[in-house]
Amino acid sequence: MKALRKFFDNIKPNIAEGGKFHAFRSLVDGFETFAFVPNQTSRVGCVNIHDAIDSKRIMSFVVIALVPALLFGMYNVGYQNYLAAGTLANATFCDLFLYGLLAVLPKIIVSYVVGLGIEFVVAQWKGEEIQEGFLVSGILIPMIVPVNTPLWMLAIAVAFSVILAKEIFGGTGMNIFNPALITRAFLFFSYPSVMTGDDNVWVAQNTIFGLGNNVPDTYTAATPLGEAALGTPLTDSFNAIIGLIPGAIGETSVIAIALGGILLLWTGVASWKTMLSVFVGGALTGLLFQSLGMSPLTWSDQLILGGFCFGAVFMATDPVTSARTECGKYIYGFLIGVVAVMVRVMNPGYPEGMMLAILLMNLFAPLIDYCFVQSNINKRAKRATIK
Amino acid sequence: MSKLFSNENKAVFSNPLNLNNPIAVQVLGICSALAVTSQLEPAIVMGLSVTIITAFSNVIISLIRKTIPNRIRIIVQLVVVAALVTIVAQILKAFAYDVSVQLSVYVGLIITNCILMGRLEAFAMQNGPWESFLDGIGNGLGYALILVIVGFIRELLGFGTLLGFQIVPDCVYNAGYMNNGMMTMPAMSLIIVGCVIWAHRSINKEEK
């Protein structure tokens, strides 16, 4: 830690105005404030309190909360590959995990390099401090795409969402939509053949550095949700909770996501109101469709399959794009659950509705807030005029 | 002759192409710009149709502007535009059937194009036929220009073709490249129109 501090202090003169590397000032500044809490206090004479938990620290909590799901996702990538090739019995835990690590790592690197690159350029150009929002988006993005997504597509989608869903609105904290979900939506609508369906999408196909197996192109593996859209009920809900099913990299394991969710709730980064109401909304709607016989899945299957848990824990609770009034959070979360299950059941073209549901409700969050704020104002106005 | 091409008349013609572009600056006629630009050919045909209709309806309204009773002027304008649109639609059906099928209702909907009514109300009702003609041509071409830009981007990235000819070579596809399906959807054309407006405004920042 001390060596790092010294390093930053040493290079500081170089990036100051007129220094050799002035062009890289936002880069250095960004990394420095990420590593160390900046030594700023509120100005004398105002009533603000400067919390040590600034937004970079909050973002770090979210990244830490994502780690269990990410690690399990890597393991599952390896597991699915060896399972597909039928060589699961000969593989050790390390084989599976290393294979998954090598398959997932390029996606994380591409996502961070492209996204942070754009952020740094924008910060430098506007002469502002680097914004921290992409720290979380950059790790979320590789976790919500299928493992076979080509890297160039990922790069285009990340660039699209950082520029058009975030920087245009004014950067971190101003965006209406969740940038990670916009990335996925862009991929989903632009290149549907590599994002959904059962054709070579969900299981890594090739050996990497001698690890893993070459799976023949004819091998197909559908997600349980994809099968449910065709009318097959879920048979193995144990594996679905553990997460050993085909799916996007980080979304399969309910247990790993729950670990992250507990950390988020414990640190107070995510709101339990939003999280809980997403599950309630999804469960009630699932129950309705189950009793109407419209879906082969039970209400609890709806909650454990696909991106439902991942979306509820990490996406719906995004403090920037979710509703901010306390009562509004209930409505916002509840409607996400309702819409997600509705899209799944009623539109066979989209077996997974979580992405669309959250994006839709992102759009309505300001309206929900407005209604609650207005009703509060009206209530108080009435109270004031009575006497 | 010199009067026909005076500086004022040149400005009437060239302003809508750039600084007063109906789509990029006035943000009119967006609906058809989103609907017909998924390929270049219908975009060009649509742009030309609107140019012709705007020009001639401008001339006709300008010729009879002094006899139109003020209270029913919108109806008169609509009758003129509708007649011209019908003629253009029939010509398209006769000589460019495939394109007219692609454009489907949007040729008919030129009647409701905001650019047309805007030019008739704002320009042709106050100016002579020659100026109105230039104004109509200018606005139509300004509209067509944006349509062609958007159509070019969308067809190239969405289908890998231009005017139906394959541009992206097969070896690129074999290397893993895929056409962007979102480019063929109207949602993406809204985003592209937005980007065109963005670029246009940052180029012409000083003019404002």
C-alpha cells in the first residue's frame, strides 16, 4: 500500500499542468482515487458531510459482491464444455475452472478496455475527473452475455452503450438506462443468432491452450427457459439453484448471486425494498400463469431460472436508474417482476424477459418518483391550508 | 436572368440544404425518415418524390395564393398536395413497381409530411412562384440528403449491401463478421438521425 502511495506521489509532478504526461492526468487521477480515498473534505461554511464512502467505494462493494457469481460462472463454463464433450469424469476441478477463466477473461478485458478507454477520453476532453460508473458496468457486461459472444461484437456493443446510453446523458449518475443492460439489448437485437436460441450459443466450443474440448458444431444446448418456451417443464431444479445449467456466464447460480446480494444488503448499497418486491412481483405473476396453465414452469421455477435473480439483485437495484422514493421502490420492483414473467410466458420469441423488464421500468422510474413526490406535496399542502 | 439567380434566391435554395435543413435543424418529417431508410434505394426514391411534390405544390399554391380565402387555405393546400401525391404514387407504380411496394403507404403519407405543409404555410403563401419553386427544391433535397445518409449507413451495416449490390466481401463474413440486425429496425434509424443531427450541430456551432 505504501509503495503504491509513493508511486502516485512520484508521478504527480509529471501530470500537473505543463508536465510531461499532462495528457494522461485523468487516467492517473482515476486510478489514484480508486486506490485511495481522496483527501477532500467539505468546504468550510456549508452544512454537508463528506462521507468516506464515496461513489468509487460503493462501486467497489458492488464489484466484490459480483465476484462469487463471476467465479462460479467461470467454473460453470468449464463444466458445460466438459459435459458436452462427455469427458467430465476425467476432469479435475482445476481443469474446469481454468478453462472457464481463460474463456471469460478476454471478455472482461475487452469490456474494460473499450469502456474505460471511452470514459478516459471523455474525461480528458471535458477536463473533468474520471467517472467511476464503468467499474461496475465493465464487470456486469461479460456476466450477462453468452460465453460464445464474439469479442468484436462485445466491443461494439460496449462502445455503443457507453457513448449513447451514458455519456450523452451526462455520464455516471445521469443515465436513464442501465448501461450494462443496454449493451446486452444492443447485442440481443443486433445479433440475435449469437445471443439466444440453442445453436452453439451457451456452451464454449473450442479448446483454449490445450484445455477443454472441441465440441462438434452440431451439439446444441438450450437454456431451461428456452426449453420452457417450447413447453418442456423444468426437471432438475437442484442444478438450477446450484447453477450447473447452460446460461449467460454469471446468471446461472442462485447461491452465488445470493452471496453477493447479502453483501449488498449488509453494506446498504442495494435497497431491500426493490429486491424483495421484484421477487414478489415475479412470484405472484408466475403463480397466476401457473394456475392458468399458460406456462410449464411453476412460480418458483420462474424465480430461479435465467437472469431473474441476477437482474433482481444487481440490475434492478442500481441506485442511479431505479426509483429513488422509498414507496416508489416497491412499485418499481414489483412491476419489474411482473413484466419479466409476462414477457417470458406470453411472448415465445423472447424466452428471457428480465432485460426488457428492467429497461422498461428504468424508463418509468422517474414517473413513479414524480407521482410519489407530488402526492406528498399535495398532502402537505392540504394540511397547511386547513388551519 | 440575373434576377432569377440573385443572391437571395440562391440563399432560398441553399439554406435548407445545410443551415436550415428540415430534418437536422427543424426536426420535421422524421416519421417517414425512420420508416423508409432501411435501404438506400427506397430512401432515394422517397427523397426525390418529396422534392418533386414540395416544389410543384409550392409553385401551384404560390400562383393562386392571392385567391385562396384565408379561412380554408389548409384545405386548398391539402387538395393540391393530395393531387400531386396521387400522381407521383401512380407514376411509381407504373415505372418502379418494386420500390413502390417497399415504400407502401409512405408515398401516400407524404400528404401528411410536416415539411410540405410547413413550406406551403411559411413560404409559398407569401412569395412568388419562382422563389417558391427554389424553396421547394431546396427543402426536398435537404430532406433527401439526410434520408440518403441514413439509408446508406443502415443498408451498409444492416444488409452489407448498397442499392442491392453486395459491398461487404464474403471473406469478411467468413472471418466472423455479421450484419447488424438492429440497423434494419426503425429504432436504430432514430438513433442514426440523432447522430446526424449531433454531427451537424457540432460542425455548425459558430453559425448559431
